[in-house]
Amino acid sequence: MGVSSLTVGSFTLTPIVDGFFHLDGGAMFGVVPKPLWERVATPDGRNRIRLAMRAWLVRGGGRTILIDAGAGSKLDAKTSDIYGLERVPSIDASLAAAGTSRTDVDLVIASHLHFDHAGGFTSRGEDGALRPHFPNARYVVRRGEWEDACAPHERNRASYFAENYVPLAEAGCLDLVDDDGEVVPGVRLRRTGGHTAHHQMIEIGDAGRTAVFVADLVPTAAHLPLPYIMAYDLYPMETLAFKRAFLREAVEREHLILFEHDPDVAAGYVRWDGARASIERVL
């Protein structure tokens, strides 16, 4: 059975889910009190809320591109329990439902290298060796993010697992980029900072239309209000400044927002009624 796709300019965009996981609701909403955030995200008995791991498949210009890749299959039982990991569907099953496979992907772009975004970049073979999960792809990672991930500190090391990205360098398929700009025609990188120092979003489009994969800048549609910023963000004031400016831009320019973590809303437009922002869901 196929999955729904969106068309933006000459590109076809398809959500590719690598299952779901659960994170502490308080951490996901930062300084926002629980009586407020639980109205939009119901916690379980361990105070965790359910989140999607939604990569996006971008097809156009003769390219097959994947943005992020979920947690993948390498987490041990203890870690999977902590995060309430549900890998149904897996990323490979989602790609098959979209009429493609991991061998068709020729470019993988990382928003950043936390395990719930980059875990699917590699997989372990029957021989126990770690290899790129998308064997015919180049992997694009921002250089500053790569350097931070390879030298984690006490504040961020729980999110960076070397097995997810170091094998890419060893396999010779890693491309590090230093600045914003196009990686292929119509697909652009744009640093947001905030969540990590070099967190980036990805803009896709041409012919006057743009979709934006916002990753952890706005992880779910419930995070539209400006104070709703994750405690996981290393630089929350940077998140706030970029988010304020970007949401204004998204309204004015009619950007289609692609969500990574919202369990229900995959994509929509930001609307402003003069008092608050909301999402007009399209997928």
C-alpha cells in the first residue's frame, strides 16, 4: 500500500516514518508548566509523550534524497525501553510503501546527529560490522555538527552515538559542509542553531514554492507558541530568536512546514490570526 505525498514545485515529498519513541513531556516543553502542555500532548505513566521519527523522502531533478533517518535498528533493549521505542513501521518498510528502497537513495542529509535523527544512517550486518544503511548515498553533515558529535560533553553525550556516524567517514561517503546554501538544485541548507550549535533545517522547492523541514526548531505542531522550547536545546535563546523570525517568514511566504516529531501532523501551513499561530494541516 502506498503513502501520501506532496508536490512542491518540481519536487515530490513523502513522509518516511521510522516508528515512534517517547520522551519526557516536561523536557519536551521546557519552562512551560505541565497543566498547559498536557492539553496538547498526553503523557504516559512515566510522564513521556509519544513522538514520531519522520524522515522525508525528496524526489526531483533525477535525485532521490532522504532527510534524516530515525533511530534505526541498533539501540539495545535497555535504551529502547527508556525511550519507549516502537519501530513499526521501520524506515525500510516506509520506503517500500513509497515505492523505493534504501539502495535507491543517492543523498542523505542530516539536520543534526542526535540518535533519533541519525541512528538510521548506519546498520549492523550479520557479520557484526557497521556500514552505511544507504549504500549508494553520499551523506551531507554540517562540519560544526560533526565536530561537536565527535567530541561530546556531559550535556549532550546522551544524544550522540558514534556508531551512527563515524562509520560514514570510514566508508568514505561523508561530505562535510561549512555554510548555508544549495546541496543540489532546489535543496538548501540553513543553520538555525539553538537545539545544537549547528542544527540546520532544509528548504526544498522552486517555482516560487518552498517546503521547510524544520527538524527540532519546531519539533511538533504543539511547539508553535514561542515559549514552547525544549529543555534539550543547548542554546534556547538562539532557538527563540530564530523561531520568532522564521515563523513570521513562514506566514508571509506561505512555507509548507514538514514536521519530524509530531505523531499525527506531517505537514501544514502556519497561520496567524492576529493573536496566535496555528497549523493548517495538509498531511
